[in-house]
Amino acid sequence: MIEALDVTVRLGSKTVLHDISLTARAGALTAIVGPNGSGKTTTMKALAGEIACDGRVLIGGEDIRSLKPWQLATRRAVLPQASVISFPFTVREIVRMGLTVGASTTRVGGTSADPGLADRIAREALDAVDLGGFAGRFYQELSGGEQQRVQLARALSQIWEPVRDGRPAFLLLDEPVSSLDIRHQLTIMRLAADYCRRGGGVVAIMHDLNLTAMFADQVVMMKEGRVVAAGAPQAIMTDGMMETVFGCPMRVSVPPPAGIPFVLPQTTMA
């Protein structure tokens, strides 16, 4: 599991996170939700070991500060909110960047591998995000949603095996479906759920509360740099808690007034 224990983050004179504690289990999808500026991305960066913080962050019981960068990179992969690529890399090259630590054409996690392994993983990662056939295209030629899925394929290829040597890996995803149409939102959320089903863990910052309710095993609600509530969606996604966190009235599981259509994606979580 990943544990944050009394984590505080200060940026200059401002305290962005206030003694937060949370646990994300392997085999489960943990969604972090809250209004803009509530500290979600800062929390993700602290969990990933990308920013300094007071308190402790543990992955598999080990303090992430005790791990070398290459060791941490084999335990978790990060999809940032935005990525800027300035040079004309192909999609295949972008995805293979995720393999430079955990895998190469000759080694994978210290174990000999066939020379074509990196290409196979990159190809399968692109297939998983519905970008099969895009490997030879230039990254800058793609739409924003397609670029986002390329970056997810890169992160996925970094920790391709959800469990390695008995140790689960974690995908840390900052708004993984923000630029996607509804079909691809479902594709990515099913991919994340499958990664958990196979023994890995996923922590995802989410803004779509319906997808959160459909796919998350645990929801962490944040406001003003603090964890307000954490638990199963059906337990904490209530009218009162939603209004407390987001600052506006909400009705959970209640259709709108007659004559106003509403659309919800339906899926079978089998």
C-alpha cells in the first residue's frame, strides 16, 4: 500500500497541505476528489516523492526517501496533469521512455529479456489505451486527448507488471480522463480497474463524480489542503458531504426535474 502519514507541504510561506493522512491499497482504485485548489495535485506529488514534505510517505512499508530514484520508478509511475514535449518524437519513442528505468531491450528489472521486449510492451500499452497503429506518428500531430493517452501508455509501460516479485506497483494518475470523450473515459477507467484487479494499485485525481462513483473502491475528499472524508463511494458521497466539500448544493442519485435530460455512462463491472 501507499501511506501518507501526517504529511504537510509548504510552498514558500503558504501551507498547501495540512497534516494529511491517507492510505491507498493494492488491488483498489483510490480516487481523490475536491474543488480546484484543494491540494489534490500537491498530494499526488507528495505520494510520488516529487516534492519535499514533512511527515512520511511509505510505499510497501518503506519510506520513499530511503529509495533510490530508479527503485522508486519501479514501484510507481506518474501521469501528470499536463506534459509538454518540445521535440518531434514519435508515439513509440514517447512510450518507450517509460521503459528506460524498468526495462530496456536487453534487461528488465535486472533479468535478461528478449531484445524485442521493449517494443512488445510499448505496442501492448498503446493497444490498451486504444492507440494501436499510432506508434509511428509524431506526438505533436495528435489531438490533446490522444496525447493524454500516449502519456498514460508511457506510465503504464514503466510498471507494466502490476505485481513483480510479490511487490505491487502503483499508477498515480492526475486527471487521467480530463481531455477524453466518454468512450475513451470508460476505456481508461476500465484499464485502471483491471490493473487493480491484477494486483496493482491506482490513485487517481478525478473531477467526474459519476465515473468516480462507478469505478472507485475508495474516495478521498479534500478541501483547503485537508482530507475531509475517506471511504467507499456509497458511504461518503452524500448530499451533505458534497455540499460541504464543493460549496454548492447537490443531490445524489436523484433525477433532474421532469423534461430535463441527463446522460450517465453505464458499464458492467464484471
